[in-house]
Amino acid sequence: MFSDLSGYLLELREVFSHHIVFGVGILLMGSYFMGRLAEKVRLPAITGFILAGLLLGPSCIGLVHEDLDETLATITEIALALIALVIGSEFSLKKLRTIGKPVLIITLFQLFGSFVLVTTGLVIAGMSLEFAAILGAIASATAPAATVAIIRELKARGPFVDYLYGVVALDDAGCVLLFATVTAIAGNFLGSATGLAHSVFHAFIDIVSSLALGAAAGLVLHLLTRRRKRANEILIISLGVILILSAISNSFHLSALLASMAAGAVLANLSRKTLRIVNTLDLISPPLYAAFFAIAGTELNIAVLTSPHILLMGGIFVLARAAGKIFGVHAGAAAAHSDPLIKKYLGFGMLPQAGVAIGLVLFLDTMPYFAMNREITTTLINIVLFSVLINELTGPPLSRYAVVHGAKLE
């Protein structure tokens, strides 16, 4: 009898696991419950979302079949476009002038510090330069959500907090730009027999074209929404423009991330009402982001994580990234003659890693070379997801340590 019931359940799973609507629904429900569980043990909800995808995906229960990967990638594409737009909206000239030169110096030092150390470490371990550089660019991303939550919980204030907010705001924008540059060069180099000079030139054209397309979309979005007062109208128009921009970018093999970021930057500098657009898009963000992180979890292959090769590369990624962030901030703060507390503790607030890093590595699926070489893509995805899990466990406590020692607490 037990075997009959087990067989029936397996047949039922086979029926539903191929259904895209069921897949999205079960991922959202799983994300909700696992997110709540994660928060109860003082972990970010994002960690619960990723674990939900892992449990429900092909590696464990199998309620979400691997055949849905291509269809679920659409959700990833939409979420990435929204994330990039929000990052770009932080790029106003007024804000850049306010945070000042020291914050820019610190951002650049830690950004390139993590990029160089991770790339070098992976190359020494035997990874090819193209793939190591892509992972190095992803390593430069940080996740401000956990740090911001800690700052609010502790009611921290003062120059340390101002610097921390400034660096994390610029860091993800710089990371997207660095990633777009590296992947454009690597993608052209891997996908053709032409030399490095041709790849660099082609990458430059792609980047300029992406920025120009995004800037035009930002202008169109500004013109279409500036006289609109109802939130539902703004949401429909904004989402429509963002989706069209992403589709056009991908169709012409441009960077949808850079294009969306450029659109956000143009909006931020054209109108004071940019925040209204971002807040309106927040209405659809929670389920979209939950599904996005859960989909990332379905990509996590437990069998691959038991591989000594993945554990070695993942370990190097985590340690080299931490060293690049901590020592990069220290060196940047020294060069900018910043306060000793900023130099000593700010780097520990840069260690959490989540949304942008996951989004960037999943973005590789949209590139022709990586779409055709699933084994390589899966390896890179698992290295990054391994890093995200480790950093989401260790990053928040270290961020709290940084804020407690570096900021003024009420």
C-alpha cells in the first residue's frame, strides 16, 4: 500500500512539476515560509528564499522541473531590469557631489581590490582568465539590505553611517559597469577567433550602445510619467518601458543591465519625481524578488557543491573577496585621509552579498556562449551561490560588529 501511495505521489509530482504556473506558485509559497523561518533564526529572508528554491528544485524534492529553467529565466530577466533601474536611480549628480570624493575613492579601492584578488586567486587555482575575471567582477558586488537593516535596528548615525551608505550605493553601480565591461570582452573573445583588440573594441561599442539606449528609454519614461498622478498609470507605463528596453537590449546582444541602469540614472537627474516611479515599482517587487532568489536556489546543484573543485574555487572566491573588501576599504580610507574608525571597520560592512551577485551570474544564461555551454555556466553559478550562502550567514554579524564599533549609537 505504501509503495502504491508513493508511486501515485511521484506521478502527481511529474504532472505538476512541468507546469510553469504551478512552479512559480510553489516557489512563492516556499519562499514565504522559508523566509519567515530564516528570520526567526536571525538570518536574512533572502537566505530562506534561496533554500526554498534548492529544496523544491531538481536537486531535492523536484517539484520544479529542470525543463522550466528557460521559462523561469523570464522572471529573472524582469527582476534584473528592476534591480538595475533602482541602482541607476541612486546615480544623481547632486547625490554624488554630496557624498564627496573620499567615498568615491574608497568605493574604487574596494571594488577593484576584490576584483583583482578574486581573479588572481582563481587563475592561480587553475581557472581560465576569462571565467576568473567574470567571477572577479561579480565578487565586487555587495548587498546593502542586511547592513541597512542593522543600522536602523541600532539607530546608528554619524559620519561612519554616511560613508557606509555612500559606498554601498556606488558599489553596485560600479559592479554592474565592471561586469558589463568584462563580460563584453570575455564573451566576444570566447565566442570568436578574433584577437583581444577586436574584442575590446566590440565591447566598447556594446557598452556605449547600451548606455545610449538606456538613456533614451529613461527620457521616454520621464516624458510619459511626469504629468501622471495615479499610481496604477505610473506602474503600467514604467513596467512597460522597462520590459521593452530589456527585450530590445537582449535582442541586439546589448547589456540589459547597463541599459536599465542608464535609464534610472537619467530619470534621477531629470526629475525630482524619480522616487515616485521607484516606489510605485516597489508594489510588485516583493513577489518578483522572492521568485527571483528562489529560482537562483533551483540552480544550486548539491552534487556539484560536494565536488572538491567547486569547494576549492568557492573557498578562494569567498576569502579573496573578503580580503579585497576589507583591505580595499582600508587602503582607500588611508588615501582619502578618512577617520581611523572608517579605515578600521567600514570594510566589514561590505561583506554581505546577495541580489546583484546572483542576478549577474544568472545573466550569463542570456549570453550565447554560456547558453550553449551549460556545464561551465552551472559551475560558475554554483561558485557564486556557494559564496552568497556563506556571506549571508557570516556577513550580517560582521556588519553589526562594524556598525557597533564605528558608528554613534543612540
